[in-house]
Amino acid sequence: MTTIQTVAFKDQKPGTSGLRKKTRVFMQPHYLENFVQAIFASIGGAKGKTFVVGGDGRFFNDRAVQVILRMAAANGAARVIVGQGGVLSTPAASNLIRQRGTDGGIILSASHNPGGEDEDFGIKFNMANGGPAPESVTEAMYEAASNLTHYEIAETQDIDLNTIGQSDIGGMAVEVVDSVADYAALMETLFDFDAIRAMFTGGFTMRFDAMCAVTGPYATEILENRLGAAPGTVTHGTPLPDFGGMHPDPNPTWAHELMAEMMGDDAPDFGAASDGDGDRNMVVGRGIYISPSDSLAVLAANAHLAPGYAKGIAGVARSMPTSAAVDRVAAAMGLQSYETPTGWKFFGNLLDAGKVTLCGEESFGTGSDHVREKDGLWAVLLWLNILAVRRQSVAAIMAEHFAKYGRNYYSRHDFETIESDKADSMMTALRDSLASLPGQEVEGMTISAADDFAYTDPVDASVSKKQGVRILFADGSRIVLRLSGTGTQGATLRLYLERYAETGLDSDPQEALAPVIRAAHKLARITEFTGRTEPDVVT
């Protein structure tokens, strides 16, 4: 056991999903070690505690896991449960934390960001409930990292992580477990596998694009081995350190191969994709793309068709930028709905308090109270359960849903890698203009309200401010702008656009939103501040 003297790094401030940097930043001497020591400091130390450790298998994952194991041992941890090969999907890690009653877990991932030596890496801590650390803990991590003078590490050989079983480092038990088995068993308790299996036997076809990321083995085991989907249903199913050069973000832009197949003449009945660490999802029907906001609404309206939710759901929650489609379902069902800031950690208190069962974000994340993370494969399985019971196509289900609830036309425009000072100047100018906006008419729409979203947690009364600028129109249309905290360089401006309609339910979303898009560019002066006229990604 060795104490290493170090110098603090001043840039180790966790964002909405932990600390994300370029991989080479984490590979520099002491950088990873400093932050791991700061994690332990922020949770009252590691002595006598049990942790889960695993990651999405991206470049440097294997080395980082070995470092974390040696540091946990040197800091007095009693046991670490690690996924075979050092790999765990984020929802599987959350499940293990909860199932085994551990004191939390360290998850290595930069989620949907590209992987490789010249790409992105990330690390975050999940609490004993299985959910991401709240702001009070991440702030403590930053404080500890900014003042660190030394860290503790054991000098030892690497642990064999490829063989399931138990070993030890300096008296700390290291338990290597099957990365897939516990998660797959949980899914079998929630969904009617017999009904889904019968659907596949009856000729139902599907394509699941794992994007060379962590869900490949999970999807292959559950969809092909347990549910009987045809071999080859899962494509890009082998996880690779650089995701095969793919951008592991399941949206129409990056999952273009899946989209082309689903919009083709010989499309399967159902298509889906997941991201780098398995917590995001995209669902597509034959000839029809389903936005994450609409997917959340459909899942809420139909969750009772799955055995795990047969008794109904307690309530629903969505992030503020997510469309209000699920709110309309909740109102019709007599359920409470909650609007939270972006970041899955904000759902944790609501889930733990039993106030909600389903929650979701427009950024392709959906989940329930079965874990405390968003869960890509879970959302796909719930869709399959609904399709198996209703025996309708995705397009037919969506048409009935819109006819009943109306349609919230919705889109997100991402302007990536903007120079940070330009993005900050734009947001500052926009915030300064908020008080003068109500009453103004833009593109034929009257602004009814404008604010910078603030959230008071209904469980612990904690307050989060400056969570995104909202501009609301009298006709129910809405514009939201915020800078993302998930990138590793520059700033990403996310522009969210929404317009509700009770008729004209089959229009192209970009056409339906055209006046809202023009209004957003005028009000925020996007081109003036950033030089951009078109987004890099449209979802």
C-alpha cells in the first residue's frame, strides 16, 4: 500500500453525467488516480465498503478498472464486484448496486460520445440507490479534487478480470461476475417473455443495432437466445474499444444504417438501437421514426400491458426540455407528472419516494423504477411487450395515440463544438432579454412567458437554478435553449422546439415546426453570436 504525492488538477469538475474528458487527458500521470481519490473523499472514505465497478469497454476502460481496484484496496474497501472483463452496461451496474446492496459504484463511460485513444472517456459515481451522485456529492468531488495532495494505491499485479470468480488485493475481495446474467434475469421478471417469444415465432422481424458498443452481448443473449429472434437480429453486436469508428449515439443521424433499412422496401417490423454504455435507446417502426418524447408517452399509456407494471404506474417524470406529450397521457390517466432539470440524477428522489414509475428525457433516455438509470434495452423490451399484446404495427399504435392525445410536434437541433465564449455570450444576452419578451409577437406567435428554468425538488426541497432558457407562446408552442454538459470540448448548444396540434397529425415535424425554428433563431440571434445557420444534428 503506497501513498503517492500529487498535484491537484483544477479541471476535474463533474458535469451532468460525471467527469468527461479526452481519453489522453485521463491517461496522463495521476489524472485518473486523483479523481478516484476525490470520489472516495466525497463519500466519507472507502473503508469497509463494497462497490460495483465496470464500464462500457471503450479504450482505456481495462487499464482504468485495474487502477480503481488497486486504489479501492489501498483505501480500505472490503469488496469490489466487477463485471467480467471490466465491462458492465450502465443499467446493469445500477442493477448490481441495488441487487447486492453495495455502497455505490464507479462507472466508466462517456455514454454516447465516440471512443478511442483520441476520443472521449468518462467516470462517474453512482450512489447506494443505484443512481448518479447528486449535485451535493459531485460538488464535494470537485472540491476534493481541486485540493488533493496525495492518493492511496496498492502496488500489485493486474487482477484476472476475464475469469468469473473471486480473488483479492491486500485483503480486499474482488468478485468477477457475469456482466449479462443478473440484468437478463431482471428483465424476465418485468416482461412477458412467452408472449414476445410467440410473436417472434409467428414471423415478427426486428433489427437491433448495438453500434459496436456494450449492449451487443446483452441484446444477443436476451433477444436472440432467450426470446428466439432470428440470428443476425442484432447487428454491430461485438463491443469494440473505438466502437468500430462509429459514433455510438442512437439517433437518426448516427444510426443511419438502421434508419435506411427501416425506411426501405423490405424493412423489418421493428427496429431499435442503443448507445455506448447501454442507457439510451432509439425505436423505429417500419417506415416510421418515433421521437424519444413520443416513445415515453406511448410507454406510459401502455405500460400496464407488461407484467411488471400490470398494477399501473404511480406517476411520470420528464426532463424540462422533453416534450409535454407524456403530461397529456398522465392527465388523461389521472397521474401526477413532474418536470425536472436535465440529468438522470434529478429523477432519483422521485423514484425512491415512489412518486413516479416511469421517467424519460428527450435525449433518447427512458427508464423506470427497476433501476436508477435510464435503460436502453429495457425500453426496447417494453415496446416489444406492447407490440406482442396489441398485435398492431408501430405505425398503427402511433396513429391511435395521436388521435387520442393530439401530437406534440417536437425536435432538437444540436449546434456542436461552438467556441465556449461565443456560446456563453449568446446565452447571457438571451437571459438579459427575458424580461422584455412577454407580449412580443414573433413569426405570428405571441410570447406569453420567458424564464430561466429553476427546480425545487419536491422530496428534499433542494433548488437547482439556470437549467435552461424557456420561451413559451400563447398557442402552446415552446422554445428551450441550453448548453450541454456531456461534451469534452467547446460547447454544444441544444435548441428544443415544440408545437402542439390536435389536427394535421401526420405532417413532417420540421415543416410543422418551421415558424418555431425561425422564431428561435431570431430571438437567440444564433447566427450573430456563433456564425452557425444550420444545426449539426437534428433529432
